[in-house]
Amino acid sequence: MSTLPAGGAPVTYDRIGAGYRNVRQPDPRLAALIAQALEGAGTVLNVGAGTGSYEPAGAEVTAVDPSQVMLDQHPGSRKVRAWAEDLPFADGEFDAAMAIMTVHHWTDLRQGLRELRRVARRQVVLTWDPTHPLELWIVSEYLPEIRDLENSRFLPVGEVARELGAHTVLPFPIPHDFTDGFQVAFWRRPEQYLDATVRRASSTFATLPDEVVEPAVARLRADLESGAWARRHAGLLRQETVDYGFRLLIADNDRPQG
């Protein structure tokens, strides 16, 4: 078994993970994109597996997560409590390794990516690009504190791609009815941010102190009641999808680089 570093993701998810599955429902459109990237993999390692979202049907999946609370909600039979930076598996043990919206929680992202490459022949990583120019309105108008937090946790996609040796980078614009309730999911459903249960399922909201979040939520509630939010975002309300910088990276150890 891997030695777990002190602090980090388990502290957050052991605290906020209860009931996580109720809000974080896998979205079929993202699932289809990930399934295509993992096509043909018979054995898959899901790093930062959480409750098992987006795992490919038909594959033998091993779930890894540092949070026991999350692993207890995972439906699979192969579950290991470990960290991405120190995976307790042999070199090349898996056909593919997947890491879906988890790399920003790792204590050493580059080491975690090296571990993905060590234990699997293919790597599939979903992350967010902090250099993407379009910013979610909840950040720019209500909680600019999120900006500094996210910029400290995410590496630019270009850097992640280089570290991973990715040969493919696919954009994933977020649909207006996206079912997986991470922070950006509700760009066209602002009332969802008023729900404390929804906010608790987002590590960003859970990390910020109540004295920061609650006044911002109160301002949003007032703007929704007055119609000010809808007037400001009339154009947004007509859009079906928005590209907020989410990217699926695919790498293959057997594929020539360059």
C-alpha cells in the first residue's frame, strides 16, 4: 500500500463527500467522449475515482482515491486507498489510466502525471485551463476569490499536455443542462448556486470560508429576485453550450512523440 502524504484531498472529501453522488451525476455527453478515449482498454485505473463516474462499461476498473468516504460510495469491487503521486501498482499494469477532474487536488501534479504514465500504457485526463479567456460569471461578478484559488490549483493545459506527452487535446463545451454538478455546471441555472447542498459538492465552494461565500450568495439571490442577473445575461440564456476551458487530454506511451 502506498504511503499517504499528510493533508490534502482526503481532508476535503472526507468532509464534503457524504451525499456527493446525489449532486455529481455523470453527464452522458462527457461520458461518451471519455468512453471513446478509453475504447479498447480492458483494464483501467481510475485515479481520484470518487464515486466511479465515467468509468467505462465492460472494462476491469480499479478505483484509487485517498478519501475513504469517497471509496465507500464507489460501487466497484476493486478499490484502493492511495494517492496519485505514489500509486501501488507495477509498471505498465493497466491498459489505461483515467483522471477526471482530479489533478488539481494532487499535492504534486507533475509526479502524479508521471505515475499515470508509469502504470498505464494510455492516459486520459480531464482538466480545466486557467489561461482560458472566458471566465464564469459567478467568479467575475460574485466570488473573485475563486480566481486565485483555482489559479493556484490548476496548471495551464499546455503544461499538463507536455508533462503527460498528450497527443490529443479535445475541448468539452459545457451544455446548459449538464448533469455533473461541479462548479461551472450551472452557468445557465444560477438559482442552483443558492442551494447549500449543491455548493457542498464543489470543492471550490467547500474550500472558501462561509464569510466569503454567504455574502456573495446573498447578492446573487437579490439579483435573481430583482431580475438584474437575467438582464445582464440575456445573451447567455440563449446559448446551448459554452466553452469554459475544460479539456480532455489523451496520451499513449506507445505512440511516437512529436
